[in-house]
Amino acid sequence: MDIVSFKKKFEKVIVNPCPNQVSSTVTVSVCIQTYQHKEYIQECLDSILIQKTNFDFEILLGDDASIDGTRKICELYAKKFPDKIRLFLHHRENNIKINNQPTGRFIFLYNLYAAQGKYIALCEGDDYWTDPLKLQKQVDFLEANEAFVGVFHNTSYIDERVPNYMPKPWRTYNKDVFTAEDTIRKTSLFHTSSYFFRNLNIDYKNLANKRITSGDMYLLGLISKYGKLKLLNEFMSVYRKNEGGVTSNESLINYHKNRVVLNKALNKYFNYKYRQQAKKLINYHKEELYKIKYPMLYKLLKKLAF
């Protein structure tokens, strides 16, 4: 599937790009999806526009019909930086629902298919980058290491729901090289704001699966099939957790249900090469679901097991 076939299948209302002067020969495509991010989108865009590089990059900015003022900010930036920003003003009619809930999946896929660069970087509209050399470091690594398909970095975490919350590492790691097998796991391996990978022109259609909520985790599995993943031991982005975030509003029951679906999908995608690891994770999440839904019966069965 390419951008033409994707639009033919999923685009109910035509999305027209705003006028721009972006070159078609950029090295990196930075994909941003935003919705109701009035308080955050400016910092996100500024952190990308200040990147210092010896190559050209484009910003694919997709707004999902925000009504809080986000769209106006996007339009102002697109007019100010026509040689950098490709703005797409999306329609809610095109929204791809996952488990009957509205998502940004259409914009996510639209950006991936529309990306012109040799490499792709991601950043949600309410997150931001902290190192002006982030893109340069990631390009330099992949240019010098053909065996790797993606290069990531550490991310700081801020919980804006907690007053005076001090930033902390989002993840800690005990190694810096990962393979496809490492993407079958309970939690995300890298944060979306650190994603940087080769534009392989692969088929992203399974990301439109209406049951896979963790699109970033599935995407990592998709690309990991083609090479190793590298972690740069530097903090170069910030993940904000806020009331409007998707993960902030996910129930524990849905979390475990979604992980079962995700790991089944990855297991199939890898042709069951890592079936033992996938089976172990699927059984874990099923047991956690059972524990939540039927606590008394779960305790009784646990006692009988001994």
C-alpha cells in the first residue's frame, strides 16, 4: 500500500495540503500528529525548527480538526516556514476508530505514507525535543551503520497532572543494541518522540487494524524486522503525560486486552519466530485480566493450585 491506495481505502473526505515550498529531496521527514494541543504545539514545533543539520528536512504536520486554537497555530507556522512545513488540515470524518474510540491513526498513517525523506522521525504534538543536534546525531549514526534500521535515545518524563513534578527518565536500559525479539514486551521499548528510522517504503496497512491501540509499539516491530535498533545514551526529548493523553485515559482492563491483541499481531508478523516469548506475555496479560475481572475466584483458584 502507498499513499494513493491508502487514501483510496480510508479517505472519506479529501485532505488537501496547504501551499508550501518544501523540496521533494529532503533527507528527513519529521511526522507530527496533533489534536487539541494548543498549550503544547508551539513548543513542539520550535524544538524541531531549531534543529541544526547539514541536510534538509521537512515537517509533516497533521491537525485532526482541533477546535481549541491548535489549528490556527499550525496555520501560522506553516505560513511562516513554507520551506519546512507541509501542513495537512484533516477531517474528523476520516478518523480511524480503534476499539470504537477516536484516534489519530489516520493522520499517523497519512504522514508515514506521505514522507519524502530517506529517514523518518516522529514527535507527538504535546511532546518536544531538547537537543538541537538530535536529528544530526541520528542521521550520522544510520549513515555509518548499515546493519541498523533505527536509532533512538533516552526520553525524560513529566507528569503534568502532579503539581511540581520533577522530570525523570521514562525508561532505563541495560544495553544499547536491540533486535526484533526485544519488541515483543509488556511496555514500549522507546518513546515515540525518539523514533528515528529508515524510510523503507514498507506496508503500514496493519497499523489500521481496529484492535491494535499501541500503534507505536507495532510500528517498532514492523521496522525491526529489517535490522537492528540502536539506543543513544542521551536525553533528547520530553514526554508529557497530561489529562488529554491517550494513555492517561486507558483503563487497566483495556491495557491488558490491548497487549494481548498487540502481542498476537507481532507474533504473527514475525511468522511465530518468537512464539515462546509472545505466548508467555499473552498468558501474563490474560491472567492479569482474569485477576481484575474475577478477584475472588482468582484467589480461590490460586489457593487450590497449591
